Amino acid sequence: MILITGGAGFIGSNFVLDWLSENDEPIINLDLLTYAGNLQSLATLDNNDQHTFIKGDIGDRELITSLLNEHKPRAVINFAAESHVDRSIHGPEDFILTNVNGTFNLIDEVKRYWKDLPEDKKQAFRFLHVSTDEVYGSLEKTDPAFSETTAYAPNSPYSASKAASDHLVRAYHHTYGLPTLTTNCSNNYGPQQFPEKLIPLVLLNALAGKDLPIYGDGQNIRDWLYVGDHCSAIRAVLEKGRVGEVYNIGGNSEKTNLDVVHTICSILDERRPADKPYAELITYVTDRLGHDRRYAIDANKIETEIGWTPTESFETGIKKTVDWYLSNSDWTDNVTSGAYKSWINKNY
Ligand code: NAD
Ligand code: TYD
């Protein structure tokens, strides 16, 4: 079986659902259920014995050790993190606690477990660390895209904390020989993303007739990847990646924020026409502090070594995403109303 962390979050929950729809290898899912974790995203697995959910912290060494010893996973995939740049600007401490200290505690316990495995299991074991392209810093419009050898230059407390965790993973491979894999992915979008990130925030604000806040001039560029494609890339790297290596994952879909928001507005104009075009809700607001201008991924390595390419274009992925939010208003109502949080507090 495999152990994953952060599997109640946006990407982790998509990964669990994809994994169990494609094969029957069980998953142990460890997640602290912070504001960003949502078990409702996994509700279809309620009676599925292949999925075991454990509420807990990646920094809890005792818990990690007992899970490893009890379940003896062949791989650990670390999705758990504080993940929102704006939150990291207003309150960086949680980012250091989870992304840096938490990852350290987790990988250190994984190393102990791995060291004592029988030789064949030791060889086959993998620790896959899920990271971000934001560790490479910011590009100008004509700069070449980030490759695996681009120097780290993180600019936000979020990206600095992810960079620190990437370095720890690298060091655990180099120093102790732990069979690690690291993936650095571009911006994801798709079902079950918490509505603090640009795409779901704009979608839900538009449906509620609220302003669509564009930071600065709206010309910042991100390379957007549909979450299902990120999940297939992680599965491919887990299976075929060379130990100790880093793989960049991207969607070949560079868009300005303004383009993204206009695309969402025109899809909504078709699907849910209102009395005026949704784009009239666009409002320019004060820029984010230290706002990175452009991210772009050179995904040549994962394509040539592993044979992975994305299947969705931005145009197909964004339509699927809008449709998911339109037909899952229960999910969004619960997340936005706090009803979900009070249920968690009562039940866990
Ligand atoms: P998310 O914020 O939606 O989910 C994070 C999950 O981690 C939540 O379920 C939360 O409860 C859990 N968590 C937080 N702290 C924890 C702790 N101490 N112990 C256990 N669980 C904890 O994030 P996401 O967007 O799904 O991102 C997942 C991973 O992918 C992160 O490592 C992030 O850095 C990386 N990533 C995200 C993107 C993106 O666009 N969202 C892009 C590239 C990489
Ligand atoms: P976000 O989804 O927070 O991802 P990241 O900061 O990790 O790239 O933001 C994507 C882009 O959208 C980023 O350039 C900031 C911008 N943005 C807005 O213009 N308005 C918003 O309300 C949000 C949340 C983001």
C-alpha cells in the first residue's frame, strides 16, 4: 500500500480518487484537516475499504512511526502543506511549522523506517515530495521557462518554505541514500479547489454577483495545469522516475490572470446567463506584496524520460472545472458557510 499526506486537500483528494479508480492498491491518507482539508471531497469513498483516513499532523513523529510500522507502505507521497501565498504573507508561521518542520519530521521518520526494511523492499521504496514551480522565483516575459536546473529564488514565505522542504528532501537522498523523487508543478485548477485561489474564487464570486478582484494590472502570468493531469504525472513519476531526481510538471498553458478571468466569465455567460455580462464584475485591487510576475515550466524532462504529457488544454480543463462547480453547489456551500468546519469539530 501507499501512504499519502494531505489527501483531503485539493490535489491530494483528486489524487486519491484517481488512484483508487485506476488500481486496487490501498491508500492510507493522513491529513490534519486544516481549513483547506475537506472530507466531503472523498465522500464517494465512505464504503471503500481501500481508503483509510487518519486525522493527524505530518509533524507528529509518534503517529508517523506507528502508521509506517503498522501499514508498511511501499511509498510515501507528501502533498500536505500550507499552500496559499496570500495567507503566507499575512501569517507565515504556519508555513514554517508545516512545510519546513513538518516535512523534516516526516522525512526523518520515513528514513528510520526505510533503513530497517529488508533489502528488496528498501530498493523498491520511494518518498515522493510534491512541490511547486514557485521555488524558482519570477520570470520576465521573454525569459526561458523554469527547468530542473534553474537556481532556486523563492520570493514569498510560501515558496521559501517549499524551497526549504525541497532542499531537505534532496539532502536526505544525498546524505542517507533515501530513494526520493521531487516534483515541481505549475498552478493547478479543477474540481475541489478551495475558493481562496484565483479560479474558484472568481467562479463563486461571479455566481454570487460579487466583485472579481484582479491584483495589480492583471498581467501576471501563470502556467495552468488541470489537476487530473498533475495526478497522472505524479503516478508516472512514482512508477518510472529515477531516484534522487527532480521533475518539473507543467501544462503548456501560460495565461495572464485577466485572460483566465475573462475565459471564466464567458463560459458562465453561456452556462448561467445573468442580466449583464459577468466580466462587468471585474475590479482592479491593490497588488499582492512581492507579486511574482510570471511562472513557466519547461516540461521536457518528464516528457522525454517518463513519457508524460498533459491531456487537457486550458480550454477543455476550464470548461470541466466550471461545470463541476456549477453542479456541486453542496460542496461549495458547505466550504463557504463554515458548516463543514463545525461538523469536523464535532466529529474529530
Ligand atoms: P491544499 O491547501 O488544498 O491542501 C493541503 C492539505 O494538507 C489540506 O488537506 C490540509 O488539511 C493538509 N495539511 C496542512 N497541514 C498539514 C499538516 N501539518 N499535517 C497533515 N496535513 C496537513 O493544497 P493543494 O493545492 O492540494 O496542494 C497540495 C500540494 O501541492 C502542496 O504541497 C502544494 O505546495 C503543492 N502544489 C500546489 C499547487 C497548486 O496550484 N495548488 C501547484 C504546485 C504544487
Ligand atoms: P493564486 O490562485 O493565489 O495562485 P499563486 O499565487 O500560487 O500563483 O493566484 C493566481 C494568480 O492570480 C496570482 O498572480 C495572483 C492572482 N490573484 C488575483 O489577481 N486575485 C485574487 O483574488 C487571487 C486569489 C489571485
